[in-house]
Amino acid sequence: MVHKLALIGFGVVGQGLVEILLNKQEKLQKEEGFEAVVVAISDLMKGSIYHPDGLHLETVLKVLKETGNIENYPDVPGIIKGWDSFKTIRETNADTIVEVSYTDVKTGQSAIDHCKAAFESGKNVIMTNKGPVALAYKELSQMAKKYGVYWGFEGTVMSGTPALRMPITSLAGNDITEIKGILNGTTNYILTKMEEEGWTYEEALREAQRLGYAEADPTSDVEGYDAKFKIVILANYVMNVPLSAEEVICKGITDITLDDIEEAKQQGKRWKLIAKVRKEQDKVIASVAPEKVDLTDPLASISGATNAVTYECDLLGPVTLVGAGAGKMETGFSLLIDLINIQRAAHQQKLVKI
């Protein structure tokens, strides 16, 4: 059965997924029995197109590259252009909405409303936007369950590195009492350069911006807000505790000086921006803050823009997962694995019914 997709947003991540679907088409069909067609793409800046039989993806990418607007796609019979995101969600024949639009991380909009519209229309949603999961996890998960649809968001914490799915599947049966990690590559890159190259914070930040690790306005990264949303997602999904962003104590790295870096070296330690959540009796305590980490800690060895997270398990002890926290193909892969898991879940349901 062909899986029909509608993309809401067509920036770097959406294009990454399309390229993966093109490049891996035969392998996915052969090994997973997975076949997908993109029937619609709606982007606020790049235009909107829909064809119920599917779009020719090579042509979409070519038109976008040459003109910047996908509505310059050929006027083939059946093509519809100009629908907004909500009309695309509600009225296309897509099975799954790929929500990768530009979203205000402080409010989670318009992605939260996109999810609601999709669920009410009986459609699955996969996404990489942190805001909706961090701010509306309970409401949206209950809605998805009510309407019998799948909600996937693997890419919201560590891009394609399975920070969510791995503990749920492979650590099942453990009581995870603490999760702590380096969940922001920008700040880790800055701290690495300050320690290894002797750069000031300002110098390291400028280089991070030049390389594309940091935005022109780096506030979300360097003040810890990005990591805060991610630890909230981990708490709610992996630990099953109702943590809100407002409950997380948050401090960034802007006050870290070269003197602080040197002092940590003398103590056999290394500065890292650590996001953590832990259970303490009947309470949950969460924070994001710079910490001097012992060099024996696995998180101390994580350098550059890499991410890592440690799960403290009652049966297995500490388990650390290391991998990419960003990137076009890496984040595109997170969407692909959510799609594959929709396929596997549907197949399993059929087996159970039989």
C-alpha cells in the first residue's frame, strides 16, 4: 500500500526528506515494503502544489532550485496550486502530514494547530518542531489517541539520533531515574573552541555563526532555551512525567570566561551545558546550566557540535547515546524512521487482527 504524504513547510529538512525518498526508494521498498508518494507541499514562502496521484519529486526540486517557487511546477492535468497549509491538511488525500513549517518555539504555533487539524481529519503527523511537543504534549498525545492516528516526533531532541525511540524500545523494563545530556550543538561547539583553541566566547560564537551552527540571533541556543525544550520532551515522553518548560531552571553559557575554562582544567574537569531531569522521591527536578563535568564522565568527551544523552537505569546502569543533533540528512532521516514505524505498526495491527 502506497503511503501518501503532504509536507507542510519545504525548507532544508523537508527537502532532505524528499531527497532521501528519492535516493532510498528501491531499498525501502525491497527491505521494508515501504513505498511513499508526496501528494502535496505547502510552504508559506515557496508556494503550494497538490496532485492526488503524487508529485514528480525531481521536477519539484528542479523548479524550486531554478525559480524559488514550487507553483512553477508544470500545469499537468489534476494539479492544484495555491492552497494554504490548513486546506492542504484537511482536503488532500494524504495519509500522513509531515509538519516541518517555520514555527515560533515560544508558542508552538502554527504547528500545534496544524497537528490538531490533521488529527481531526484522521491523519498521522510526523514532525521535527520542538515547540508543539514541549508545550502541548498532553493535549496532542490525547488527541492522536482519540482519533486513532500516529504522532511521531523523533527528530525533536537529537535530530536523527534515536534519543526518544531507543530508550522506549531498548531500555524497556528499566526505571529511568535521570536523563542528562548535551542537547545543543552550538553551545558545545563554542565551549570546545574556548577550551581547545583558547578563543573567547565572542570569537567562538562568531565562528559558530559563520559555519551555520548558530543563528544570527543565537539567544535560543546560548541562553539554554533550545536545550530546555528538549529536556521537557524527554521527561514527558521517556520518563512519563508531566514536566512543563516553566518548571525547568535555565541558565546559558554567556557568562563563561577563559578563566573559568582554565580553572576547570586545573580541577580535571570540563565545562558543558548540561540539560537534566531526575526523579527525587515524589518530585521531578529539571535544569539547564553550565556544569564542570569530570573527565571520566562520558559527556566530557563530547566535542564540537555533537550531541549526547545519558539515561540512568535501575537495571542497566548509565547508558550514553552519542550522535548528530542537527543536519539536513540527519533530520530528514528522523522523519523517515517515523514513517517506517507507522508502516511497521500498521503491519503489526494486521497480524494481530488475523
